[in-house]
Amino acid sequence: MAKFELKLPKMGESVAEATLNSWLKDIGDHIDIDEAVVEISTDKVDSDVPSEVSGTLIEKKFEADQVVEVGQTIAIIETEGDVETPPIAPSTKEESQPTAKPPTEPPTNKVIADVQNTVVAAKDLIAPISSNGTRFYSPLVKNIAKKEGISQSELDQIAGSGKGGRVTKNDMLSYLETRTKSRATTSIPQAPTHTSSPNPVASTVSSGADEIVEMTRMGKLISKHMMNSVQTSAHVQSFIEVDVTKIWNWREKIKAKFIENTGEKITFTPIFMEAVAKALTIHPMLNISVDGDHIIKHKSINLGMATALADGNLIVPVIKNADQLNLMGMTKRVNDLAVRARNNQLNPDDIQDGTYTVTNVGGFGSIMGTPIINQPQVGILALGAIRKVPAVIETSEGDFIGIRQRMFLSHSYDHRVVNGALGGQFLKTVKELLESWDENRQV
């Protein structure tokens, strides 16, 4: 018999810890290889941790709602055979205790008074959050409250949807979106009370004819990411119009049979993704990233697929090795990522290592757009709405006017490393691949 340490895996460069949501296995339960043992959540996604071995769960190192650092042992699994595993790490509780600091000179009475006055004035906002006899707050909830300046009394009024009325991460995020105007009115004392909604925790305040709306936590992260991209890359755009009539007619002809044969709904997205992946193999200098004065040429073509969430925010799951997928494989991957993104079921690995991004602005009715580059990539392609328009059709017998399905492609690229010729050639290649679609193609 051997003991295997199940550790919290690495979940991307920017993720250092996760909150343990719930155990999927109990002590004494048998676990198969790759079977999920525990559910976790990070600032980016919710996920689960699978077992790397087959055996029996004999020890849990953490309870639900505790914060675990990447690399920490979260469970011990007893296996029948020998497994290569590091020795069980000893408890680090003693090591984590703060080291006593040497005494300093006693402060003056004036300093003491100033500190006491400051503490009294700010106590309601910065007092440490603690559980009480009727409510328990997880470390994640406490951290969110601390970062967002939520006081103990304010937190105690938030309705909890968890077991026993426990306040969850989702409860906190929902509350922050409809937050009381108390903090805003503190800095804007002249603002009248907003009475248009019976909800006592409305997130907006009126100031004359204007409204002040606090950004959600995810909105702040997206804003910071977008500003960083604009300040980092020299954005330039190219546009091209594409006739996708052949693709439109082909999809109309095969979509019912495609669902019947594969169980998958085929949209235009996997078709466009296939063309982009092929174009990147032809123009590999767009499948790069910039690191200071160095250019990193990626061997894998990993396409990011910007996906709208129910709350209006965007997340970018990644189709790994997209150039190696056929259309059926691309369709299954696109559908799987889109569904799991909207249901908040993406794994951390699903949003890592993208090398180029595609976004569909046509889904919102836009015919074109100027998307912001997803750093550290150097290009992003926006797909406009497909429209039925009159167009000139060139034939050997002359030019004619006909009804065609057309769309605009908008290409934003980093002019530090991608010149206009390359940016335009890439866009033209995508156009040629789409317009040369084989209407007799079999799937």
C-alpha cells in the first residue's frame, strides 16, 4: 500500500490560489483515475480537481470554503501499488504564525489619539470580517468583502443562498452588482436618495440628471485588461468584405443531416475558425506574441473564441491545436466550449495559452468593429453580421446584379511587429478561403 498526495494543480500564471467549494468524495470512498475529487473556484473559473491515481480517500487536508494555495496537498489517497509521490508535507501552521517584532519606542499621546480617531472613523469599513453564532463566512467571502470595502454590518444583511443560509461567492458578486448607494453618497453628500426602485441595495445613485454606477468586479478586471492592451500595442485595423453565399447555402443544405449524424448543431463559427486556422498556417508571423524586444513564434495554433456571458461580460475559451481539427472536430469543440462558458463550467486550462483570437460582433447586429487585441497576442479578427445585399456578380458573359450573402471582417493587429502588408494579406487569405468554399463538401 502507498499514500499519494493530491495537490492543487497549477491553473495559469496569474492564479496562485483557489477556494475549495465542496468535496465530491468522502473518507473511505473509492476513486478512479481522472475522477473528480473536489470542486474549486478561482477568480476566473470554477473547476474540479481529478485524481491522478486509483485508490481510496483516507484524509482531507482542507474543509469546504477554505483557500488553498497552488501546490498544497489537499487530500491523501491510499493506493494498492507503489506510486511515486513526495512525502506528506508536515503542517505549516507554526511556520505561518507571524514572527514577533522587537518593541519600538512608545508613541506620543498625540500619535495615539490620531490613530484612535482614524480607527473610529473607518471602523465600519475596514473592521475585520468575522463569523458569528448564526452566520459563517468563508475566507473567499471575507476576502471579497475586504477588497470591496464591505463592512461587517453590511455583510450581515446579505441574503445567503448556500447551505444553511451561508453567503456564497455568487451571492457576493450579485450583491456587488446591486450594491447600496451608501458608499457613493459618502463621497457625494449632495446626491438625493434614489427612490425609483424598492430594492434597498440599489447600485446606482442620482446626482441631478446623472447616475453614478459602480463597475462590477469582473468589469473592473476587463477594463484594466483592455487599457493595458491599448497602452501596450500600436493598434491598426484592416477591413474586407466577403461573399459567403456558398457557405450560407451549404449550411442550409446540410444542417439537419449534420445534427442527425453527429448530434451537434453546426453554426458559422466553426467554419470561420477553420479558415482562420488555415490562414495562420500560411501567415505564421501572426501566430506570435511579443516579450519585450523578443518575438515568440508559437508552434501551436490555439484560437481564442470570445464568448458572451449571461451578465454581458466576455470570456475567451481557447481551441487548442485548431489547425489539426477537421470541421466536425472543430464544431464539437466550439459547441462544447460555448456551452460550458455560459454555464460557468470552464476549466482553468480552457482559457490559457491562446495565440490568436476571433470575436463575433455580428451576433449583436454590428456589421464591423475594431476589437482590442487580447494580450500578449498580436492580432484579433472580428466577424460582422451576415447580410443579404445586392452585389455585382462577375461572369464570363458580363457583370450582373444579384442577391448575395455578404459580411465584413475587421482585423486589428499590433503595428509594432505586424506591418500593413502582412495584416492585409492575412485578411485577404481568410476571404479567399471562405469564398472558395466547396458547396459539395461532405462532412
